[in-house]
Amino acid sequence: MDDPAYRNRIAALQAEHFPSCEPLSGVPELLRNLSRTSTPKVHMALATSSHKVNFTLKTQKLGELFSVFAADRRVLGDDERIPKGRGKPAPDIYLLALETINEGIRRQNQSDDAKQEQEVRPDECLVFEDSVPGVESGRRAGMQVVWCPHPGLLREYRGREKEVLAGLTGQYQEAGEEKTELEKKNEAFGKVAQTGQRLKGAPGKIDDGWGRLVESLADFPYNDYGIQI
């Protein structure tokens, strides 16, 4: 099957099945709770690899669910602000989603001198992902990640769960200057030996506590992340 025919077949299947997409178990309650939380205040943004056409197909009957994401805080896979070739598992899409949040905070600070809010840092962010490239993207962005995969995907990665949670599946490598073997080793574990600081764009390391696997988002442990519901 040539490429155009293959692409047409995939598009047809997507048009057939995407409109019947349903949220994962626990997601509606999770989004409602997070959107209403004020201690601490939770800022929410969407970062999806889906391009606009497919995103519309998937969400056309889920308007209320996605209404918690302001239009200017939705970053889609074909967003022109994402450089070509730097979608997930590169960190750009999550860093851009964070920038949409901080841009809103800066606007609010300019309009209210009496109430100034600090911008959000990557290490203060919590990413919810179902895909392996998405977990790596979040970890490379310097964020904590909750991975809730499809059972079939989890079976495929059985025995490699810790590797996935650390973002060490090797689906992406930062381009740049040639590095020494020590530098490559440090980057692989997200550390710089001299300072102990994480390298920008590097993944995490096994059992660093920044990745969690859950089989369902129902009864999410908010307290573990300092979120009071």
C-alpha cells in the first residue's frame, strides 16, 4: 500500500472511531476537582500531540469536559510555536503549555499591583500522560509525571515500567554539540556531576520519585502532591 493510500485509510479510520472517544476512568472528576482547587491554586493547560482536525474529532462531544482548559492554554500537535520535529517525546510542547500559564499570570500581575503571583516553574508541574513518548516529554521538561496507560500498552512495557517513568526509553535525543562520555552519562541520568543540577532537556533517573504509574485516575491521591480538595 503506497503512502497516500495508507494515509487515506488511517484518516478514514480516525474519522470513524475518534468521535466515539470516551475519557479514561476518573478523568471527569479529576478535572473538576483540579479546576476548583485553590489551596494551592492549580493552573491547568492542555498539551496534546493530536493535530487540530483529530482533536476536534475526539472532543466534539466532550465540550464540557474540555471547558476547564482555556482556549489560550490549549497546545495542539500542529501548533506553529512548536519547532518542526520537536513534538513529543521532546519537551517543547509541555514547556510551551507552561508558558501559556505563565503568560496569563504575567497579564494578571500587570492588572493587579496589589496581588502578585509567582510564575510556575517546571518542577512545580504535574503531567498526566497515557503514552510512552508523552512521559519522556514531561520528564525532559523537568516535570513530575503520572502515567496512566492503556492496559495493552502496559503489557507491552511490562518489566520496563521504571524505565518509562524515568523517561529513559530513548525515544528522543537532544541534538547539539559533541559531548564527552562523562557528559553523555550524566545527561542520561539527568544530572551534572559537578553541581548535582539536572541538565536542561535531560530525562530523569530510575526511582527518582518524579514518575508514578497508575492503572486508573479514579480516587487520585491529591494529598501526595500537596493538593487539597
